[in-house]
Amino acid sequence: MTEQLKLPSIEYLGLLPILVMLGAALLGVLVEAFVPRRGRHPVQLLLALVSVVVAFVAVIFADDRRGITIGGAIAVDGPTLFLQGGILVLAGVALLLIGERTVERGGAFVAQAAVTAESADDRRQAEGQNGTTEVFPLTTFAIAGMLIFVAANDLLTMFIALEVFSLPLYLLCALARRRRLLSQEAAMKYFLLGAYASAFFLFGVALVYGFTAGLPNRPAGVDLDTVAVAVSESTSSRVLLFAGIALISIGLLFKAAAAPFHVWTPDVYQGAPTPVTGFMAACTKVAAFGALLRIFHVAFGGAAWDFTPVLGAVAVLTMLVGAVLAVTQTDIKRLLAYSSIANAGYLLVGVLAPGSGGLSGTMFYLVAYGFSVLAAFALVTLVRDADGEATHLSRWAGLGRRSPLYAALFTFVLLAFAGIPLTSGFTSKFAVFGPALEGGQAWLVIAGVLTSMVLAFPYLRVVVMMWLSEPGDATPTVTVPGGLTAAALMIGVAATLLLGVLPGPLLDLADGAAQFIR
């Protein structure tokens, strides 16, 4: 007599944000196939923005549907819903930048992805042909993968989600309208290094699965509950566990841009289209640290005594690399890249802080930093000359005399990155350093404070250059932003100010969401 197959229960309302974004991505592919080229851009932009709004509403309604679903593959809990909401809000702002076509005629993206770089066709498309609209379904696929990534309660599900949001990003990085060779080089570096990181992650999953085989009364598995039980009860060699943790960490730390797995970040940030750079800096960081939090708090929490010193050393190295190398940069996008690396180190301090305080502080930091970095890249898109964006720092000299409003906004964002009080940057650092100090991680807090002081120098150097230097013939102009860029910029700046002056509501929301389902 054959055993009857029992299907896992599925909580569709809890999965609705993911289903909405996946459905929107598939609809976007159909739009590319059936809508005339001239009408694709408004249709795709509207579809992407509406899907983000609907998915965000679904996140709100999923709050009373918490639990583990699809046979243990997806966990709908407080951190899942908070991080999914953060990803969707930040992705909506990033989509405004991606959809902008008035700052540069035709938009930031190449008109035809297959055009040969530096050819006559490439030069013609750079002069103003409408950019490709395939970027919208690629972006929505990436958003869907991120939503799955932060909700994954199974290592294989997490790996699939990693690939779902990584592959579209590799393509998006190669689609810059100008400097095509630099863009393609960035995409190739990101793809090759990302492939290695994914292989490390998958090999780590295999080792952890082998470790769970040592459970006396439980079958082996890669769901996080089985892994957590195996950490304390498995009779297998601990070498399998530690090697698995190390390899899985490499895959996740690569996405988080933590040292020594950060080497892709400056080149990719510089070469990718600036709206895509902003999207990666904000949303990919939320997804990566969401997975790190779940892995280290749920699956490997019982081995915290073993991995905390190693991960703490990685955090200190990341802060040092980001802060010191930021001082030497002469390109504004590379400067922001090293700033992102340093901020990954500060976030790791929150990951390692014991208890719910570090978890809530890290989640707050991710959202606050996302708004600030999107505002920064929105401003970068506006400083232009005849060849496109003027990203060399020498070109920004005297910008405060020529465009005082935008120089003031960029100054405010840089001060937020430096952690000046009354900005979200100060509140964010306090939110992760406080729990770490209470949890006995004073050495990480000291490293964070010292590197923050070093990192303030390159920010203040840009501020001094903008306001105290005389504008010259090489000083570019600031383009009047289109409606979409202006909206993205105002949202980012307003959130940076509001979360510095009145952070209580978001902090309370993060505190209430800081509980994983196990």
C-alpha cells in the first residue's frame, strides 16, 4: 500500500508581496513582447510602481499571517515583514530614478543592449535615442528575489533567491548609455566574482547538510530549524559545521560588500548606470543583511561563541578598508562605494550584538541608510557636462557657488553619512553601537567610532571643495531635475532629516518586529 502524498500548507496572504512582484515581472516581459516600442516606457514604469505599492500594502495586511509556510521554506515573521517593507519602499524610490528620461535625453540606459561599444551606432544612441525598457522587468525580478531572500527559512530557498535577484543585477550593470566599455567591464567583474560567491555559498550548504546527518532522531535537512538543532545535538564532526558557516558567510558577505570580499564594489558602483548603483546600494544591502541576520540568529545562533570573534574581525577590517580607502578616492561614485563598504562594517556590529536590540538597530540602520544613499546618487545624476555625469571630484569644485541649493542638499547627505547629530546617520550608528556596547562588544564600538572619524574626512573634503573653491571653466552645471528625480531626491532627503529628528516611530516599529519565528 503506497503512502499518500501530503502537500505542504501554503499561506498565500503571507506570500502575496512575493507573488505580486513575480507577477509584475512576468507581465513586464509580456509588455516587451506585445506593446509598441513607443508606449513601453510609461506602461512599464507604471506597472513597476503600482506593483511595488500593491506589494507594500500586502506586507501590511500580512502582519496577522505570521508563521512558517511552504513546508518550512518561507518564514513570515517580524524581520521578514519589516525588511520586505523596507525593500519595497526603497525600490519604489529607485524606480523613480530608473524611469527618469528628462535629466538625460532618452534616460540613463543604452537604447539597444547588443550595440557594440564605441561604434558609430553606440555614438548615435548616446545622443538621445530612448533607452531600453527591459530594465523594468529585470528590476522587478530582482526585487522579487530580494523579498524571497529575506524570508527564506531554508538554505536552498535562500540560494535560489540569491540567484533570482543577482542575475538581473549583472545585466542591469552593463546597460549604461555612456561609457559602455566601463559599464560592461563592471558587469563582467560583478558576474564572475558573484558566480564564485554563489559557488562558495552552495558548497557551504552541502557541508551543513552533511553536518545535520549526525542528528540521532531526525533526518538531515537544510531548513534553519534542523540546522539550529544540529548545532547543539549533532554527532558529526564540528569541522563540517565551521567550514559550512565560513563558506555560507563568504557568499553573503560578498553581497553585503564586506572586506575582504568587497573588491567588486568600487568598479561596479562606478561603471553601472547611476540609478542601478543607487538601487544596489540601498536594496541589495537590505537583502544581504536580512539574510545574514536570519542565518546567524536562527540557524547558527548556538555557535555564536565560535563565529563572533571571526565575524567581528571581518567587521573591523571592513570598517578600516572602507574608511581608509575612501580618503584616497578622486571619483564621487567610488567614494560612495567605499562609504558603502564602511557602512557594511557598522551593520555587522549590529548583526553581532546579542539580543533583539542589535536586530532592531540593524533593521533601522538599513532603511535609514537606504534613503540617504538614494538621495546621494540622485544628486550625482544631476551634475553633468556634455559627456554625461561629471563624477571626478575636481569637477565639483565651486559647485556651491554655481548651484547652492543642490550643493546644500548634497552637503546635508554627506553630513548624514558622517553621523552628524540631527541626521539619520547619527541615529543609525547609535542604534547599532548601543546594543553592541551593552552586549560586551566594546572593541567593535571603539573601532566603529574611530573609523567614523576617519571617514568624515573625505566627506568634509567634498563639502569644502564645493563651497570654498572658486568655480572654473571645468565646473559642470547642475541639470534641472525631472519630476521623477526630484521626487526621489526629496523623499531621500526628507527621510534622512526625519529619521534623525524624529526616529521614534521607525525605531518602535523595528523593536516590535525584532523577533524571528523558529
